[in-house]
Amino acid sequence: MARLYGGVEAGGTKFVCLVGSPEEHVVNETRFPTTDPEDTLRRVVDFFGPYLRQGDLAAVGVGCFGPLDLNPISPSYGWITTTPKPGWAQLDLQGRLARELGIPVVVDTDVNAAAFGEYYWPELNQGLDPLVYVTVGTGIGMGGVVNGKPLHGMIHPEAGHFPVPHNWDKDPFPGVCPYHGDCLEGLAAGPAMAQRWGMPAEELPADHPGWELEAEYLALALCNLIYALSPQRIVLGGGVSQHAGLVQKVRQKVLRQINGYLRSPRLLESIDTYIVLPALDHRAGVLGAMALGMTTNR
């Protein structure tokens, strides 16, 4: 009986593939650049080939950049739709991999996969439902787990494009989002920080005023998510979030903005364990994808 599962983190710049078991977690792992679909998906299939031939691989989960069509009754279910990434728009990702691999393939957004990974694997997060995952890097994405399943609706969460209060006197930067200008992603993603301050976020000194502004925008977004979804925990991932001291600033500003309105002990007494960095670190997405694959046999 097949006891191994595959996970794919399909990113705009790189793919990460792994094979693992519920008990041992990771058996094998590889990563390679995202090029054109033909070359990239062929490398995915080749990686899983030996486990398919042995009959050991039961299913594969994929956490992918989007937008995606995740409506199971849609004729384009599992397709990458309107992505600006050259060559990848209107691509039948789920169907193609399922045909090539010959086993069940489940597809979700990369951030939903990371949210599911944080919900599924680390013991400290299990049972915390709803759980929200926000990633801050090249873009800003949000995923969630509600009632034990990744959060879907009309499409999938797009909280990275939240409108947030923009004080033009304090921050005259117009934003970089090609659709909305100064939405959350347009003001607080890595490219926005680099363009506003003239250097990448990772090069900003710890005492640079950019970090206070970044924490303010992120705290505004998290407050909206807290009010709307009432999550049991918020995980803050992505490269920008790893900056030393940023998560502490975000926690302080969340409490200040809520201003005593919500009286939950999770906020008032345990903010340090309410807004946290990923327990799975950089593997949240690919381990979450594998966990999604494991749900196909339930």
C-alpha cells in the first residue's frame, strides 16, 4: 500500500518538491528555478517518477502562485488564470499533473498551503481553528484554515490587496500595485519598501524609520483579519517578516489599534503567542502542500 505523499511549492522564482510520509516527514527534496511550464513541470514529474514506478506514491499536493481557479465544479478547476508571469497564464496545472502522474493531485494557493502546513504539522498550532497565515515578501498573500480546511469562497483570499489607511503627509509614497496603487501590497511588500527607501528591505538598518511604517501597515491589515475572521492564531511569514524586531513592533501596534475593544486573553495576555513566526520556517509551503495531498485519501 502506498504510504508516501508528494508536496510541491510552486513559486514564481523556484519550485520545491518533496516526498515524505506522515511519520518520517521528508524522504527526499529538491528545488529548481521556475522557467517555462514545459521544462518546469517536466522536472516535477521526473522527480516523482521513481516513487511512482515503485508504487509508493499515493497523492501529490501543490501550493501554487496565482490567481487560481479553485472552484471544484468549474471547467477550469486547478488552472492558473490571469498571472502576469510569462507563459503561465491559463495553464491547466492540476489536470496536467494528474494526467502525467496518474495519481490524485490537489492544488491550492501557496499561502493556503503554508497555512495548512502550520495548522497540520506543528503540535503547538494543532486545533487552533481558524488559523491565518500572512506572507510578506515580493508580494503579500493571505491564507487560512477554517473548520479544518483551507479557506475558499468566490475564489481564494486576496487580503494582500486590502485598502489600508494611507496618511499621505506621513508617507507620500504612491504605492507600487499596478491595480490599486496604495493597497497593502502596494505600500508594504518588499518591492514597495525597496522603491520607497532606495534599497532592499534586508539592507535597511534596524533603526530605520521604514520598519515602524512597515509594522503600522501590517498591523492595520492584521486588525482587519482579526475583526473579520477571529482567528485563534496568526502566522506571519515571508522574507520581510523575518527582520529582527518587526514581529514585536506589529504585536504592539495591533494592541494599540484594537484599543481594548476585544477583551480576549489571547490578545491581552498572550500576544507573543498569538502573532507568531512560522514554526515550519521556510518549509511551511511545501510541507503544507504534502499535507493537502494526504487529505485526498481521507
